[in-house]
Amino acid sequence: MELAKKSYKSEDAKFDIIPEKCALLVIDMQNEFVKPQWSPYWVPEANRRVPNMKRLIQHCRKKKIPVIFTVFSRTHQYLDRPSTLPLMPSRFPGLDIDQSSFFVKGEVWHELAPTDDEIVLHKSSYGAFFETPLETILKNLGKDIVIISGTLTNYCCSTTARQAYERSFKVVFGSDVTAAHFPKFHEMELQVLRRGFAKVMSLDELLKVL
């Protein structure tokens, strides 16, 4: 048990971070999750993480590390996603408001706006690799290390981390450039990822190695 406890709390994935092999993924930092009070899906902690994420994005741009954004949006008349999604409590099925305006355009929060030459990947489920060309894009760029930032830590970010791991990408997960609804869930997910899927690093640690 002591070995397991140590691997959750303090062990580190054994790979070097080579900036030339990295791509930054900015997961779902869109209005529905970031814009205060705008939707029932607002994640206050995501808004608080914006300054850190802005620093990371700007640093990656300066170092010529590709920045790839993902958003939920209306794609293929919503027929390209798991049919069980509307059944989940996460979609607030009992909420008596019109939700038809949410997750349509997939607009990145203005403080983190992509540049004209950056990719915005429109996805249909939690993981950024599900039914998207992300794997092909990364391979064509010659990148085998993905740095994950965004929201939610324990949904889209961690699902993307797991999918990347399963495709033999080396995964770096930013501990203070990701956000969950509650700190407890954020910290628990970081421990799981640290043990089995990713190298977990703070923004300052990332900036130092990049």
C-alpha cells in the first residue's frame, strides 16, 4: 500500500520534455464554461485559471510550440456524439431553461483567442481524440508530447489525457492550468493521472523546461 500511495502522491513519469516535440492542447476554454454567470455550465475556477493559461499560451507561441484549441459546438446536426449524452445529469435535463443557444458556435473565451493560423478543433464528446483528426494532426506536426490545459480537469482534460496515453503520446498535465468544479475533484484527478497516465507539472515548472 505504501508503494501505491507514493505513486499517487509523488512519483513522476519517466520521460524528458523536448520542446520541439511538444504541442499544447487548450481544452474547452469557451464561453459556456468560462464566461461568468452566462450558462449553467460555468466553471468559476476555469475563469480564475485564465491568467495562468494566457502565460502558457504566449510562452508556447514564442517558442514555436503549436497551440491547438478544442471546443464543443454544433457539428453534423449533433449526430456525431454519444446518444447517451442527454441522459447524463451533467446536461441538467431537469433545468427549465432554453439551452438551444449553448454549445452551438464553440467560441473560445476572448482572453485566450486563437490566432488566425491556430487550429480550433470542434469535438463532440469529452475526449479530444474521439471522432476528430487530432491524432493525425499531431503526427503530421511531428509531435509526440502533448501538454494539456483547460477545463474540466476530471472530464474533458483527463479523458483527453487517457486517450493520448493509449495512442502512445507522452502526456504532460498542467496542475494549475486546468480547472474542475471543486478543488477536491481536481486534486483527486491529478493523483490518478500522475500514477498512470501523465507527468503532472505546475505552470512554473512547465515554463522552465519549455
